[in-house]
Amino acid sequence: MALDKGSLKAKIVKEMQGKGMVTEGEFAKAADLAEAIANAVIDEITANAMVVVDKGSSAGSYKVS
């Protein structure tokens, strides 16, 4: 499964709305915050995360993409 910034942003916005935050409107900034958080999380994971397979013919460490 590929990581998707848009999908993560949508999930963050949904959670924010569930907590009563205003995410739409002229002065609402919560959706912008959600986008910034989603972008940072996905960038961090794709830059630094590793998957370790310790058994079988695919044993080794692999970067997350």
C-alpha cells in the first residue's frame, strides 16, 4: 500500500471535525494545519522508515516508499 498525503490529510481533517474544530470557511486554518501535518508525517516516513523482513528468501531491510 502506497502512502498518500491527501488520504492522510482527509483523515486528520475528519478527526479534527469530530473534536469540534472548524475546518472550512474564510478564516479556518485547521485544514491547512492538517495538510502540513500530513505532508510532514509522510515525508518523514518515506525518508527514514525501514521494513525488516527477518525470514525467508526476502530477508533484509527495505525502505518504505
